[in-house]
Amino acid sequence: MAKLTVRKVEALSQPGMHGDGAGLYLNVSRSGSKSWILRTVVHGRRRDLGLGSASLVKLAEAREIAQTYRKIAREGGDPDILRKRETITFEEAAKRVHKDLSPTWRNEKHRTSWLASVEAYAYPHIKDRPLHTVCTADMLKILSPIWTEKHETAKRVRQRLSTIFDWAKGAGHYPNENPINGVGKALPRVKRRPEHMAAMPWQSVPAFMSELAFREGVSARCLEFLILTASRSGEARGTRWSEIDGNVWTVPGERMKRGLSHRVPICVEAIAILEKVRGLDADFVFPSPNRNVDGKGKAQSDMVFKSLQKRMGREGFTIHGFRSSFRDWCSESAKVDREVAEAALSHAIGNKVERSYARSDLFERRMALMEAWGRFASNNAGEVVQLVRA
């Protein structure tokens, strides 16, 4: 029996059963609709199992499903039980996985972008497909167009697709190996240099801070505080008054990248910033002008700094890059010891064994460092004092 081809499947119009071999048939009805049938023996009796419409299940997929069902039958199982399990579409599976994982993500932006990327790149190909009919060929169709042009995005999409099918296999909705596992060798190797976020040279920070001081608005004060504390955007925007105790800001672990609480020394200049915004909100230090549905304050959005840069007509650097500006100043001007500078940025230092012994957060030394940074960044530096270990 000659095997079917994709072209032949599309062209066949004569009603009847057209064999592909190994018990797989394309059934063409009198009305012209086409569906896949697997004829196999289950528990000693011949059975005809429907594998879906040919308009949804392509030839390669039908062969893959048929092979899986024949294996189950040979091992004494009943493939009809698997076939009649809850059939869900890829879209339903993606939404279930997203819902299950959402509570584990601290970052709202990641929560939104996770599903958005799947919708943008996978849905056009397999949104309404029964999940069990999706195969490695579909993964290639999704990833190939963006693999070289949008490589970082493609890698994230691949990881999210893999997560969806890992869940589906564990939940009994997908009988085969994760289809993502087979795409690696079929995609070209992409060599990319790591791209660092553009940073302002540390020598330019005082002039920028002087310009920023003349700007009105909560976002400007928040950016000043971010620079003076060398903190991340989300940490600064989400600052609460309950986290401030005198000249110490304790950021809880759930808002830190490493998941560990972090004590931040607040320099004199940063304390002055806090006094300027005191009273704006009972909870948030740098509140959004918009309120929650219950009328309570909320943190500013992650777009406020981009809008501020645009109003200032400043480009060529990122907000996150100010942490790099601070780190370069530590090395090139203050000559501070590496472990102190890294601790100020809440970076892990050394290997696991070293970290298990070095449990101090070097707070007193970081206090001196941040005071020196505050004086420098605010044009009150005077002579640069080197902060090396005595």
C-alpha cells in the first residue's frame, strides 16, 4: 500500500477509506469531509478509533498519534480511554498553566507578559487545536520565524511552551514526549554577546541630579531616591513608609530579585527626598496619582521613568543603568572593596560555601559608602574619600 502524501490528502475527493499503512486511514465522506481513522486490535478485537478531522490534524500528526495508540494497544492498554479523556485546546492549557503559576510570580509585568507572548506567537498557529494533536513540527512553525530576529523573545516563548506541555503531560492531557524537546537541533545556533543596559557615566550623575532637582512631580523624587539608594525600579516605586526606620530602609524579600530582605542605608540626601514627599499617602512613599478601586493608594507604574526621561529630553541610558553608574563609581572613584559594593547592590558574592560563612551584610561599611555616594551624586562631594579596608 502506497503511503499518503500531504498533497494527496488535500486532493483526495473519492468517498471511502484511503490507507496510509499500519492501520491508519483517511476517511473521505460523501459530503467531502475528511477524518483520520486508526484500525487496530484492542484486547483481541478489531477497533476503529477516530483521530480527528484532517483539517485540524495534519498527516504527520495523525501518524504520530496512531503510533502512540498502537503502542498502548500492544502493551495491553486501551487507547480509546486516552482518546476519550477530557480534550482541551492549546489555548485552554496555556490559560490553566498561567493561572496556576501566577501566584508564584512577584512581578506583575512578568505575569502579564508570560501569557501575552504565548498569545502573540503560538496562538496564530495552534490556539484552537486539540492539545494532543500538537507536535514538534508545530513548535518549529512558532519559533523559526523569530529565532534569529527576536532571539531573546524566542527563548522565552520556547521555555513557556515547554512549561505548558510539561504540565499537560503530567495532567494526562498529552500522551507524547514534550514537543519542545525536539526543536533544539532543528533551529540554527545564534551567537549573541550579552547586552548590558545602557548606563550613564558616573561622572555625569551629579549634573543629571541637579537637572532632576528642578523637576516637579513624584516620579522625579522617586528617581532621585532610586539613584541615591542604588535600588531597582520596582523596589523604589514600591517603597512603603512601614519599611522606613530612621536612616534604614528594609526592602522585604518578596520585592527583591533574590527573594531575600535587604537593608539599605539611607544617606542624608535621600532622607531629604523622603521629607519632600511625606504626607502624600499613608502607605506608599511615592504614590501613583491614581487610586485603587477601593480608594487606597498604589505604587507608580513601571512607565513613569520613561515618561520622565521623555519630558526631560534625555536618552542614551536606562534607569536600571544607574546601578551600573554607582558600581563604576565604587571601583573607579571610591576604590571601595568589591564585597561592600556588591552588598550595596544586593548581589550574591562568591560561591555557595563562601556565602555560607560570610553572613554579615556589611551594613556599617555600606552606610559610609552610601553617605559618600549621596554627597557625590548631589554635588556635595568635596574631596573623594577612598573607602578601602583599613
